[in-house]
Amino acid sequence: MGDGVNDRQEATSTGRRSLLMAAAALALPAAARAKTPGEVEIGQTLREAQLDGLNGKPRPLTSFRGKPLIINVWASWCGPCRAEMASLERLAWSGQAGQAQLIGISTDDYRDKALAWLKASNATISHYIDHRLELENMLGASQLPLTILVDARGRVLAKVYGAQEWDSPAAVQMITRSFGGQGDGKGGSKTSSKTSDKGTPAR
């Protein structure tokens, strides 16, 4: 029996090391970052907020609960945001994120600019706009792009700052491990925020 316990402990440690290695490959360690007003930190649950639709209907943030959620925060003026958008589309269509839902939130001041970029990029995933900085502050979007992994109960599992290739093996591994490997939000790891060198300060 003792050997079985040791085997389980070793397997758990190996799993944790693998998740950390995947996160490290995905993004460089975060530099000191000022928190935004009312920011919901990793391990905490997102508050309710009304999402104003860009290419879809408005809906409350809590309506996404029940399945894991990937939130990408972007702006049309942000070059790194535009650069990673295609990989988010590929991730959504490939099914590699399991049951996770994927949405985008624009921090543009002008709706027309956000819509123009979505049209130019042939976006198919649902995008919303944050007029009052409510979501930008709650999610901690002091740098763009920002991608947040949220479990099925609305709890923040991870924050990744900076552009990524979201359908790359390292990114997919981090997503599936954060969501417990099943895409059901159970057993997700509390992952510290990460920053790559490809982000743009929010304005």
C-alpha cells in the first residue's frame, strides 16, 4: 500500500510539473504589474457583468457558467491582439479546447472600429465590447492582449498576458490541464499570471 501512495504522489507531482512547464513555454514570467480597480484575481469568482454584443446579442457574463470559458481581451489598435486572433479562431474550430467556450471582449472606445476589425478578420467567435471599462478592470487588462481561463463555476484559473499561438501544442496543453483535461472545469490548477514579450499596455 505504501508503494501505491508514493506512486500517486509522484504522479501528482509529475502532473503539476508538466503544467508549469507548459505555462513556462507559453509565456515568460510576469513582471511587476499594477492591479486594475476591482480586479478579480486568480482563484476568485468573476462578478456579474452585462456583455454588449458586437457580432451577436448582448448577454450576462454568468450565462456562460456550466462550461469552462476562455476570454480574450483585445483592441483593434493593438498589433499583438490582431496577430493572435487567427490562432484563437483555429482553436475554437479545431475542438482542441474540449467543451470550453471562447469569447472576445474589445476595449475599443469606438464600436465601429471594433466591428471593422472583426469584419476584416472574418471573426466567427462571439465578441463583445466594454464601453465603461467594467470588464477591463474586473479582468485585470492592464496589458493587451489578455486571455483568461475560467472554470465552469466562474472561477479564474489563469491569466496570460501577451500574444500567443493558441492552437500550438504548448497552449493546448495548458488549456486542457487547467480545465482538468476534460473541459468540464473540474480539478483546474491555480496558475499564476504570465506575461510574454509581445503584449501592449492598455490605454
